[in-house]
Amino acid sequence: MTDVQRSLVLVKPDGVRRGLSGEVLRRIETKGYTLAAVELRTATAEILADHYAEHEGKPFYGPLVEFMLSGPVLAVVIEGERCIEGFRALAGATDPTVALPGTIRGDLGRDWGLAVQQNIVHGSDSPESAAREIGIWFPNL
Ligand code: RTP
Ligand code: MG
């Protein structure tokens, strides 16, 4: 049964700073997903309050928002059959130290001893999250 999805991917400020935007896009495209939108932009406190509403109140929330404001992000909408789950598999585990080799976080990330896990990418975790997050970052899409 066909289940074409869209997912919101962000190359986070650490990924953009380290010049990994192209590498992330390459992995998305070689997996076979298509790019529906790509835009380099700087987040705002308002956007992040919406985007990370589920994490408000957690100990890492403040450092996470500060990190996400520390430089531009590459906001991307990808499209393809089961791409939400598929991109999460490409990204690997949240903690880059234990993310499996072969994944974006496992191959390209590590612990830098900083206040929050800097793990290169974000990917929507469900169809509901994807619709909500695409609406936040690309309201005209
Ligand atoms: P993402 O939302 O970025 O795709 O990552 P995720 O689903 O794997 O992780 P999530 O639980 O949604 O957490 C969002 C982001 O917050 C930072 N984080 N740091 N204990 C920590 O230091 C910690 N826990 C979460 C990470 O940047 C994580 O991706
Ligand atoms: Mg998440």
C-alpha cells in the first residue's frame, strides 16, 4: 500500500558550521528521497518554542534552544514512501556517541563535552509531528 510522506529535516547549526549540509543532502538523495524544499535560515525564539514545545521544561530545553539559535540551520522538506521512519534510520540514535556507524550521527558526530547533544540533524518522528513542523518552518508549502 502506498504511503508517500513528507518529513521535516533540519541540518542543525553544528552541521552547517562543520560544512556537512551537502553530505546530509547527499545521503537523503542517494537513499532515494526527493527534496521538496531547502532553505538556509536562522531560527527564531518563536519558531523554536513551537518546534520544541514537547521538550519545554526538560533540563536540556534551555541549552537546546540556545544551541539552535547559535547559527543558521538548513531547513529541508523531504518526500518519499515511509520517509519519516526512513530518515530517522538514516540519522541514527539521538546520542552520536552510540549512534551506529553508517548513520549520519554515527559517522559524522560525537560528544563534544557541551551542554546539549549536538547531533547534526533533526527529523520528524511521526506523521503528526511532520505536518506540524512543516507548518512551522514552511507555512506556504
Ligand atoms: P531530533 O528531534 O533532533 O530529531 O532528535 P531526537 O528525536 O533523536 O531527540 P529528541 O528526544 O526529540 O530531542 C531533541 C534534541 O534535543 C537534544 N537533546 N539533548 N540529554 C541531552 O543532552 C539531550 N537530550 C536531547 C538533542 O539535540 C536532540 O536531538
Ligand atoms: Mg525528536
